[in-house]
Amino acid sequence: MPHRCIPLLRQTGFRGAVFLALAAGALAGTARAEAGRSAAAEQAFVEQGVDVDVTAGNANQARDQAILQAQREALARLFRKLTPAADGRQPPAVSQGELEALVAGFELEQERASSVRYVGRFTVRFRPAAVRQLLQQNGVRYAEMVGKPALVLPVDATGAEPALWTDGPWRQAWSQIGPVDGLVPVALAPPDAADQGELPAKAALAPDAGVLAHIAARHGAGQVVVARLEGDAAKGYQLTLSIFVPGEGLSPPETVLQSAFVTRPLPAADTAPPAAGATAPPPPPAALGLAVATVVDRVEEGWKRRVVVDAHQSGQVAVRVPLTDLTTLVEVRRRLAGVPMVTQVDTSALKTTEALLTLTVLGDVGHLKTALAQRDLVLSDMDAAPGAAPAPAPAPPAEVRYQISLAGAPS
């Protein structure tokens, strides 16, 4: 008897067809998400500008030792970048063989060599999975998620009148920094006309959260840092930091005295020489470079605290995803694949109006909320009143207490 073709919808029913459509879309979305996640991981696990200077018995020995030294220095730098300084952890000891297994490759940026000496600068790329395994096996908490840019508003309150949008030593110090080796890109706020109209310098002395929210939205920033500088070179400087994070609000002001500034400035940016006949402005005081580095350090450490991955705090979170169509679910899953602390996503139920997902998470719900916001996903508590604090730990998977929606989408 010849086989008779039966339409798929009639054979499986509407729900079966929906699940098959979901599977096809989810697989395509997951493939794209994994590619994006791989690119983001590569960005976090790369160390550039690693300088070494080695003298040995001959040029070949010096070069071989320099490569090994560059890889060890890069690993130490990576450890400092990924781990919260407050934890006070030291990099795990690794043998040469273990180090080689961690390194995916390296590139030579520049070199100088003699018969016995080798001076070089390297870019070292690490294998994300191998580094994660090393940290988790040693009980080290870490962050690897690259955040949205932090927009800095440098308020100069060292003179009789505050300055924010006009050129001066404090803004100049910010304009001279090079790329920051961190998880949060840092950008100096440009003198945008809309920003200047909404936030004049005097108003920035006591910033309003609503105004900062508008500025963050205009620039696509993950946080806005109001960095007020007071004092002078003779008596010492003082920083006051107010940080606004969309969805979290404005932090209380934090004061940092010059005695608590970090001790190493950030690398300087490559600048073009002044045009013919023009003179370069005098460099800002060295203390301002340390003040800039201090602000960047506070931003980095605050970010790591908010998205830290803790293998000892693994749990599952059941969430509801409101659906208008299946593409919503595919997009939610695609974005979830770009959140390092979410290690697995399972679809436990599916209706035409909603999906129930179970997320396996390394960390607590508070950290999860922050991490999801960086991928434009909103995690809300289905039971608590607006403004309630998130639960301190993941809920049991059978209890659906949270909802995930695309940022800007109706609940």
C-alpha cells in the first residue's frame, strides 16, 4: 500500500505544530546566540599590551622565556579583571602545562631583541571554558559579563563656579585616557546640546535621577557616573561619586579622599600632535590622572559585585515569559544565551500567551536582574509590590515568582 502524506498540522494538532515551530526558531536563535556569546566571551578573556623584558643566555632563550612570562602576567591581569578585589583572592598556582592549556593563542604587538635580551608587547587570548573551570575548581567568584558603557559626567567644583561641559583640567584628564582593560567600557560624556540643556553644571552638584535616566537612554549607557572633583593640588583633591543605573536608581554619594586614590594611572590615549602654529594645553596635575583611575576602579568593582558568578550558589529560577508570538520567546532565549551566569534554559510549558522557563543560575536573583538588564531583558517579581527588593536566592523551580520580558514590551 502506498504511503499517504498527512499534513503536519492535522497529524500533530495545533499545539504540536506550535512546538515544532518553536523548536525550529529556537534552534536558529540559539545558534546565533551562541555565536554572540562566544564573541562576548572572547572580549572578556583577552589581555592586550602585556609588556615583558627578559635577559637570558641567548636570543632564543630570552624570547621563549618572554613568551611564558607574558602569558603568566596576562593570566594575573585577567584574574584581577574578573574577580572582585574585596574577595582578596590570589590567582591559583598553575604549572607551565596548565598555563599552556589555558591559553588559546597570543599575538606579538611589538618587539626588540639583541643577542641576550628580548623586549616585547603581547596580546594573549585565553580559553573561556578553561579559565571558568580553573576559577570554579578553586572556589573563586568571578564576573565575565561585559556591561553597557558607563557614561562619565566630570563635574569640576575646584573653582568658584562648577564646570561640566566646558574644557578644563578635570575634563581634559578624562579625555586623555586610553582603552580601559575592564568589563565596563568607560566613555566621557560629549557636550551634547540636549544634555547641557537638561543638566547644567550647577544642577549636576545634586543630580536628579530622572534627568540621568534621560541621559542614559539618549546615549545607550548602562550607568551614568557623576564624578565631582573638589580641592586643589596644594591641599589635596576629593571625589564625590553618584552613580545612576537604569532600573536600580541613583546611589548615595560616595566621597573618596586623595589619600584613597589608586596609585597607578590608566594608560594614556594616543594623541595627535598639535597643528602647526598651535600649542598643546598644559597637562593636568598628575593627581587628576589618579582620580580618573579611581573612578574607573569604582565602576569596575561595583559592576563585578552586581554580576558576580558564584559556582557555590547554583540554583534554578522559574520564570514566566508573556508572549505575543513565538518570535518573542526565540528573542528572549537568544538574549539569555548572552548572560554568562545563566548556564541552562529549559522550556517547561508553552501556551499561546505565555511560556514557562526554568533557568539554571550561578548567583542570586539580584545579580540575575542586573545581568539581564544588560541584555535588555526585564526581570520582575510577579508577587511583590513595585520597588520590592529581589529575593536573596533563586526560588525553587516549581514556584513561578518572576517574569521576564523584553525591555520596552508590555507586561
